[in-house]
Amino acid sequence: MSSSSSISLTRFLIEEERAGHINAELRLLIEVVARACKTISIAVGKGALGGVLGDAGSPGVASMNIQGEAQKKLDVLSNEILLEANAWGGHLAGLASEEMDHSQAIPDVYPRGNYLLMFDPLDGSSNIDVNISVGTIFSVLRCPDGVTTPGDEHFLQPGTAQVAAGYCTYGPSTMLVLTVGHGTHAFTLDREVGSFVLTTRGMQIPEETKEFAVNMSNQRFWEAPMQHYVGDLLTGKEGPRGKDFNMRWVASMVADVHRILTRGGIFSYPLDSKCAPKGGKLRLMYEANPMSFLVEQAGGAATTGRVRMLEVQPTGLHMRVPVFLGSKQEVEVATRYHREHD
Ligand code: AHM
Ligand code: MG
């Protein structure tokens, strides 16, 4: 890893274009998403002073998204910021959001581009009101050839088809972490200048780890292989794993994944009997796939506990999956526990 503090996101993307990794249209699309993230960062940073904390909807009547979850004011605002920023740019054919029932084709009044954008506008939003890191996650696909007005079905491409993915974490500093399929790179927002600056080129997740991230309160609802896996982690040096493990759980996927990209670890949101009817808790298209792409590009691994995440064929825009991602060897161990049990 090297620090390259003088390279702006704009320069980085131009160099990626010159290297043949992206075309001008994708470069400009990523710039638009990054600009929207800066706007969201400002809104998040204002906190209580911006009047944006708390639930959306009218008092006593919470606004719900397609997932049946209560929306926060900042969920709604972040979604609007991303929609507005991307509608007129000319780089997209359509977009889909965790907060919207269906995808939207770009309106006829604007030129349509060749890409499809998916995003979770504000992940970890249960943490907003307590001033803990939240983030935006995004994923870019190609619009299938010959499709001018994309519908939901055109978004149902496996994660291997992603041409770019990233997240922006709104924490003590605002950081954008990006891949276009040639490594995973981190940019830090210089608030005085207003631009993202490359701070880590080529993030590399250590292959081994002694740190796991999971919501332990769900333990009694997990499947047997997950019970065995975490049970063995908890026995420490004396157990079959032969080392003491530490645990961390922010409950903001962006923050947990950012820690893992930075210093290693395994993140899991396994299947449990509460979320099993839906297939899992986290969403394939807005959360699991973009994070898996970033993690693989940083030398890590990502599975559903059974199969490689990026090869899962989506069956619906809001499909949910179990998630295991992070340090390669540890993800392989967790996946082995699941496969051996089947
Ligand atoms: P959200 O997209 O509605 O914010 O939900 C996703 C979040 C993830 O950021 C996080 O990893 C997980 O849900 C936390 O779940 P739990 O509250 O069950 O620990
Ligand atoms: Mg989310």
C-alpha cells in the first residue's frame, strides 16, 4: 500500500481511462456519484443542526420503504440527492435504490447512457441518531445491448457483471472506496478543498485474521454450521482454531467493511430463523455484491456461506442473501463449516 496524497479522484479516474480500465462515460458517472456523496456528507455532518435526524413521515406515522423498514429523514434525503444528481447526467439508462419499490428508467427529457446504477443511499441508518458512522453503497452494471428503457429485469445480473462499485463512509472523515475492477482504492474527502484525494492505492486485506464481526444477539437463531463456526472461534487458543479471536460489530455494514478492508477480519450476516423466510438480512444488489467486488479486488473473499457471492444469479431487485466476507482464509474456513454440514 502506498499513500498518494496529491492525486485527486478526478485525476485518478482520468488515469484509469488512459490505462483503458474505464471509458469517459463511466468516469463521469463515478464523478457524479462522488459529488452526490459529498452532498450527503454535508447533510449527515450537520446532524441535529440540520434538522435531518429522526424518522421520515408525519408524527406517529412512520414512512416505510419496500423492505417494510421505517425510513429515516436522512434515508429519504440521501435517496433524493442521488436521484437528482444522476437523472440528467446522460451516463445512465436507469437506476434502482434500496429505498424504492422499482427501478426507474432515466426520463425521456434527458439523454440516456449505457449504464445502470444501484445504490443503498444511507446504509446503517439506525445509527444516524446516535452519531455513529453511516455510508452510501453503490454498484454499476452495463445496460444490456438494445435496451433503451430498462426495467427491473435488466438489473438482475450477477455480481461478476459489475463494472464499478464503491461506498462512501461518513465517519470522523468522509472516505470513498472504489473499484473499477483493477484494485480497490481509498480516497479521503479534503473538506477545505471539497475534493476526494487518493489516500490508499491498492488496499490489501490480510489473508488471516483474529477478528470477526457478527450480531451475536442472533446466535440462538443461526443454522447449525454457524453455531459450530462461532462456537469454535470463541474457544480461543485452547480450541480447534488455536488462537484468541476479538469481536467488533458497528451495525453499519459500511463501517464494518471499511475496518476489514483496512486491517482484516471477517464480516458475517448469516442466515437465521428470523430472516430465513426472506433469504437473509442484507440485500444482494445494493450491499452484498458491491462490497464483495471491493473485497475480492483487495485480495479477500466473499461467499453466501455456500457459494461465491459474485456468482449468485439475482431473482429480484431486493433479493436478500447471507453474507460472509473479508480475510480470504477466514472466509474459506467459515464457508467450509457450512459446506461440510450440508
Ligand atoms: P439498512 O440498509 O436498513 O441500514 O440495514 C443494513 C444494516 C447493515 O449496515 C448492518 O450490517 C446491519 O443492517 C445491522 O443489522 P443488525 O441491526 O441486525 O445488527
Ligand atoms: Mg443497507
